[in-house]
Amino acid sequence: MEEADALKAAANELFKEHKYAKAVVTYSKALELTPANAILLANRAFAHLKLENYGSAIEDSSKAIELDASYIKAYYRRGSSHFAMGRFSEALRDFRKVVKMQPKDRDGRLKFKECEGALRKQRFEEAITTPEVAMVKVSDSLDVKAMIVDDDYDGPRLEDDCIITREFVTNMVLHFKQCHTIHPRYAFEILMQIKAILEELPSVIDVDVPEGRHITVCGDVHGQFFDLCNIFEINGDPSDENPYLFNGDFVDRGSFSVEVILTLFAYKCLHPQGIYLSRGNHETAAMNKMYGFDGEVKAKYSVKLADLFQEIFRYLPLGCVLNKKVFIVHGGLFAKDGVKVEDLKKIDRFREPPEEGPFCEMLWSDPCAELGRHPSKRGVGVAFGADITKRFLADNNLELVVRSHEVKDEGFEVDHDGCLITVFSAPNYCDQMGNKGAFIRFEHDMVPHFTSFSAVPHPPVRPMQYCSGSFMNML
């Protein structure tokens, strides 16, 4: 019992230091000694919640409730996990229990009301939604040329032909560094131009890296604009001679997400072969409403621009293949064997991702240490072992999987006997994780070369500044 208590205390300290993955490991060791401990299970659930492992958080919270149906923190953590996944009915059920158990709990009442509001809004939106094929696109109703740029606007300007030049992009980035926005007309122009580029691409694109050339692969950036600029300082700006591939999760969490995505989109317009962009699980409407991007666009620009971003995100490809050797995808692999890259290229991606199937799994799945397939710790996608990775590579005559989607202490991690790499490019994630970021340089031979880097200072704007609601203290 003393050893379990010591492990619990150590895990609590790791949690306070924002070392959530290590906290999960230490709580697990304590649970091996005292498995029927509701407090330990609920504490581990909270650490999982901070890591966005919603499936594991729900599982631990449910076990805690089975052991002690009066333990209110377990309902908090399970309800918050359901809320984060958009399962508002289940979240409402848990917070109804909280309010019943502790009627004077102000935070519990706030969360209960938020669940009620979110569920009411979800049902209303479902009631008025038409089939996606019949939906009117925001882009169809825009007349960007009719938007007037005031004479007193002192930011970067496009010429009358609206061609995005290197001078414009350079000045835009400098403008962003000074915490200014560009004129709405230019934001709309960038999005309309990127739409024309992205909608012509297959769902998985082939990228050739000839002899004597290279490409740099980056993982999650998550709205950390000043760290994105640091990548370009270290490794050079995107160009046809210095191409990049950004592997999803450009936005959310960090409060400079608008600056990140406009910069990446503008570079893509400037150099279509100099930067490649794949969709992550945070380039989706539900995640953007939860983790801040939707609120940020509305605060800095308008509802219409926020809606246009949601349309454009649907055009992003879901993955890339480098030199017919390296498969790059944000999340991971699949719940079934026999998936072929040629079939992935044909996925109808111009929509929000479903809750299961290859489209979903490309955005959400994670590797695991155990062989085979297992339920995802996130509650979405699948956890897959080294045997699954090797079989997928053999089936597709590939050599390596590169994915992102998870924080790593050094910004990258090599797993599955060298067959899989995770790369994450947001250092000191959310201003609290203490991790490094990384990027990978591939030359023609497709041998990975890693660069890790630390976070740089940014203006005093906290992560998730533009999120609203009482759940943000849980996430």
C-alpha cells in the first residue's frame, strides 16, 4: 500500500508538471498494485483526457464509477471526454448526475448547461442540414473582387491581378509577426486560390524527389506561428528548390492558427510544387469549434471566412507517397488488412470525416507497442502494431510510414522496428508540455535525417485564447 501511495504521489507531481504521458505510466504502475482504486483510475483518466486519449479516459472513468458510484470526479472526466468527442447526449447524462449529487457545484452546473446548449444546437443543425451533395458552398456566393480595400489599410497588398508574389507573402508574414491581420479581401483571395489548387488533387498524392533534391516533412504545428517561422529560419522558406510537406493539424490549440494557415496556404499558392499539405483530424468542423480555430477566425475576421475555411479543409488531400517508398499520413493505418494506396486515392474526401473506415483512420489512428489491432485510446480510429505496419508496407511495396498526431519529447520517434516514424513540429506544445519539435529531411534515397528544435518566444497570448466555455480547464 505504501508503494502504491508513493507512485500515486509521483504521478500527481508529473501531472502538475504537465508530463501527462509519464503520469499515465506511473498511475498504471500504482494500479497494478491496487487495481480496484477509483481515485487512481479517475486520475489516470484525467491524464488521458489531457493527452486527447478520450477513449482511454472514458474507459478509466467508467471503471472508477463501477467501483464507487458516488465518486463525482469520475463523472466529470467521463462527461468531459464525451463532450470533447461531440457526444453531447452522453456528456449531458454524466453532468446531470454531477448536478444531482452536488446541486451547489457551480462548475458542474455550468458544464451541464453547456451540454444542454451543445446538444440543442447539434439537433437543430441536424434538422436543417441538407444532403452534402446539395449544399450550397460558401465559395459559390463570394465575389472577392467586389470587396473594397480601404485607403487607410497599411498592410501588405496584392496588385490588381491578385497574383500572390513572394513580396506579398514576405510582407504578410512580417505583418503577422507584429500581431496585425491582413485585409479580409486578401484572406478570402488566398482561400479561393488555394481551393482551385487543392480540389484538383487526388486524395493521396505522389511526390517525386529526384536525384540531388530533397523534401522536408513537418508534423503538427497547431497554431504556433512563431515556431513555424523558426522552422523556416532554420531550414529555409518553402520554394520549388526547398519543398516542404506539412502533415496536418495546422490549427487549433495555439492562438495564432489563422496566421499559420494563411501562411501555409499563401506559400502553396506561390509555389504549388514547393509545399504539400495533408489533412489532420483538426482540419475538421467539430474539432475547430472545440479547440479554438473557429472562434479565432470569427474574432479576427468573420463568420463567413470561418465557414469558407471549413469548406477548404475538405479539399485537403489525406496523405502523400514520396518516391513510391514512404507513405505519409496524419494519423495512421487501418482496421482491416488489404488496404491499397490506389484505393485510398479514390476516397471521396470532400466532406467531414466519418466515424469509421479508412478516411477516419487516416486522420485518427495511432501505432502501439503490442502486435495486432486494438481499440484506440482516443475512442476513434484504431491502435495498430508493428505486424500491421509491416503488412501494409509489403502489400503496397513501400518501405516506411511517417505519421504525426502525437507529442514526442524530441519531436520525433522511430517505432515498429524502424518501419514507422512519428514527427511532431509544435515545441512546448500548448506552452506547457516541454517537448521539442522536429522535422525530417528526405533526399532521393528516402533515408530520414532528423532535426529537433526548441520553442521560441511569442506574444503573451495564451493557448486556446479563442475557445469559449467551461470545458477548457479540462482539455
